[in-house]
Amino acid sequence: MTAVSPLLPSQFWSLSIGVYLFLGGLAGGAYVTGAVADFLSVRDPSRREGYLATARWGMVLGVLALAIGGPILLFHLGEPQHVLLFWLFTNFDSWMTIGIWVIVLFMVLSILQALWLGFGADRGFSIPGDVLSGVTELIDTIADVTRPSEGVRRGLNAFGALVGVLLIVYTALLLSASSQVVPMWDATWLPPLFLASGLSMGIAAAVGATTLTKGVTDTGVTMFSVADDVIIVAEMVVIYLLLATLVNGGPTAVETQTYLLTEGNLIFWGGVVAAGLLLPLAISGGLLALEWRYDLHENPRLERLATAGYATKFGFVIFGGLMLRLTIIYAALNVPLFGV
């Protein structure tokens, strides 16, 4: 077996960075999904409430995921208080610097969109309890006072979607800068892999929340699920191309591919490929056949079955996204520093 550098990424970063990569990808993907649903709510009035629910969930989940993932990253770096001086980071040749600004900008935009979509005149969300009624009224007032025109808000939402895409891929671009040393972090295939997986997880999270709260009829859940299926197929193609690149690479690249077939087979083949890709596609195929054969509006039992099926599918997609990020960390073998 080829000797590798003693300090592997998995030893230096451990589980915490894998979780951050997962939450960052989910946050960006959820926001993009919410932004698309926000625009669709105008184009398709018959599904307006379902699309608006997905838009609200996309923004809220974007905030929550990054609110958890950001501190995980900062505490791992060892000096979390330095983030308060983020405006001093101006080396935009570094993806680390770019990432800091992307995170800050994303949080601002997602909080604003969650505020405007969820509170104020339309009151998409409500805080339960009479004790908190004053808090709700204050948030509603802030939402109404700060809310711009719909054209400006949707323009900001489109810009936020671009920032969300950057949030998904910047970590891949950061990792792939070391592709000459870590073959798993291939500069060609890692960014599109992260993008496809992040968008898929975002759809699963935002639309999954809509599925659980609004059901599947007249909510756009099926359409988003089909879009997710297309992205999953694209993700599978990218994974195949990455594996082909590894098997045709140098000794450490081949070692990495061997790891995926041996020690890493449970997390990769079981968690990523089987649970995160193939099983969701199979569930989706069965659900599409069900909806083609029966009218769910007329059969509440089948509607409940479809709701459970879509929720299950989206849950597996999110699980597979986590397993993919952990695979990216644990399968990252270094090219030897010295000859064997």
C-alpha cells in the first residue's frame, strides 16, 4: 500500500468540517430553492400558497443551517472572535477570504428574505403564545417598515440565489486548490459535484418541509421532486467521472479509489450511492406512477401515502448529502511527501 503523508485531512479536520460542508451546502441549496419558488408563486397562482411555503422554508432553513454550521467552522479555526473583523479580510485572491464575505452576505440576505416573506402584512409565520404577541408585533412592524417594493425584493432574491450558489461551491473551490496533493479533491469534478449535491439537498429540505406542512396536492412538490431527480442523475454522472479520474490517476489517486471500495464502502456505496441517490430515485419513480394512475385529490389515503413517500425520499437525499461530505473528508489521501 502506498505511503501517504502522516497528517491526513480527516485527522486535521475530523467530523466537524464535514458537518459544516454539509450545512453550508444545504443552506445555499435551500435558499436557491426558496428563490425559485418565490418567482413561481407569481407565475402559477393556482399553487401560490404552496410555492410561498417553499419560499419561506427555503429562507428560514438557509438561516438555520448556516447559523449552526458557521460557529462549527469558526470554533474549529480556533479564533472565532476574529469573524467580527471580517471587513479587514481583503485578499480576494483567496477562497477563504471570499468564503467569509459570501457567508456574511448570505446571512444578511436570507434573514431579510425570511423577514419579508414570513412576517408583516402577509404574516407567513406566526410566533405562538400570547406572551410573545408583543415580539410578533415588533417583528411584523420591522418587516413592514423595511420591506421594499416587490420588484426590488425579487431582484435581491435573485442576487441572493447567486450568493447561495457561491456558498455551495466556494468550499469545493477552496478544497480543489489542493487537488495536486489530494486527488479526491479533483479541481474539475469537485465543484460540480458540490453544486449538484447542494441543490439537491436544498430542494429536499425546503420542499420536504412544505410536504410535511402543506401536503403534496397543488403545492408544486411533485415538480420540485422531478427537478431533484434530474439533479440526482447529474450528480451520479459527476461521481462516475470522478471515480474514472481517480482510477486513471497516480498511485495516491488509485489508493483513494481503493479506499472507496474497501474501508469507505459503507459510507460511500451504502450512504451516498444507495441511500442518497438510488433509493430516492426509486421512491420518486413509484410516486410518479402512483400520481399518474390515481387522482390524489379524490383519495385522501393515497394522498397521505404520497406525502409520507415524498418526505421519506427527501430525507434520504439529505442523509446522502451528509454522507458525501464525510466521504470527501475521509477519503482524502495525500500524495506522499517523500518517496517510498
